[in-house]
Amino acid sequence: MGRKGDLLALWKFVESGHLQGVVDSTFPLKEAVAAQRRMEGRQHFGKIILQP
């Protein structure tokens, strides 16, 4: 997986904003079933976020 030093170097990129996750879609928590279906159907590219 990598050394601790590699993780710390990577974390600097995350903190600086140079490395960001890709968000595919956001669903309210009450639509969690639809979010799960999207993921299972491989219809996403990136993260699927559930909002409470």
C-alpha cells in the first residue's frame, strides 16, 4: 500500500486543494435506495453522497 511518508506527502496535496475527490451525485438520505441502485447499476463515476 505504501509507506507512512508517502501517505503524509499525499495528504499535503489533499490539504492544499490540489487533489480532490470526484463527486458523481448527491442524494437526500430518504432516497438512499435510489443511490444504492445507481451504485449497483454502475451508473456512476466518482462518489455518491447521502445527505442527512
